[in-house]
Amino acid sequence: MSDHADSKADTSSHAHDTTIPEPENVALGKVISVGVISLLVFAIGSVWALRMRTATIAAMNPHGPIALPANFGAEEQGIVDQIPFELNHWVKDDRAASAKQLGSYGWVDRKAGTIRIPIERAMELQVAEQKK
């Protein structure tokens, strides 16, 4: 019975255990020195990489930087038309021409006798034909 009483006492003492943990012994000087050394290694590596890049660019262009062509930024480069999008109206013009064709009568092939009728009229004729 005393064993049972001892086990009850042990569990109750663990439930109210308020011991303060020991402070960790961190060598703050070592942590700071590792950080400073890491920053120095990073800085040296960055300067080294920059020098390697500069040397590679100089080796690739021994006569200095490449000059921009005289017509750089012009609207036409050779046969390529480079009109800025906001100044290019061909899409609007093409759609307007297509809309005009869809809304008017005209010849598709005069020799074959094929004509074009307005799209609205064609739809009316199609609906009337389907109703028959």
C-alpha cells in the first residue's frame, strides 16, 4: 500500500513542477564571429565574380562595347515594318472592310454567276427555308 501512496505522491509532484530551466551557455562571441566571417566570404566571392564577369566581357569585346546601329529605333528595319501598336490601324480597317462586305450585295465570281448577299438577309432566307 505504501508503494501505491508513493506513486500518487510522485504524480502529484510532477503536475506542479515549477523548476526553472538552466540558461543555455551560448558563446555569443563565436556566433558573431561566424556571422562576420560569413559576410566577409560572401563579399569576397561577390567581388571575385564581378571581376570574372568584367574580364569575360572584355575578352568577348576586345574593341570595346558594340555601338548601336544608326537606324536603331526607326519604324522600319530593312524590310520589317515595326510600327508601334497604338499607331497600327490595319486591324480596324480590315474589320471595317469585312463588315461592309457582310452587309452588302456584290459579286463573288461574276463568271460563275455567284453573288454575295447581306448576312442578315442570308439568315432570314435560311430560317424561312428551315420552316418549310
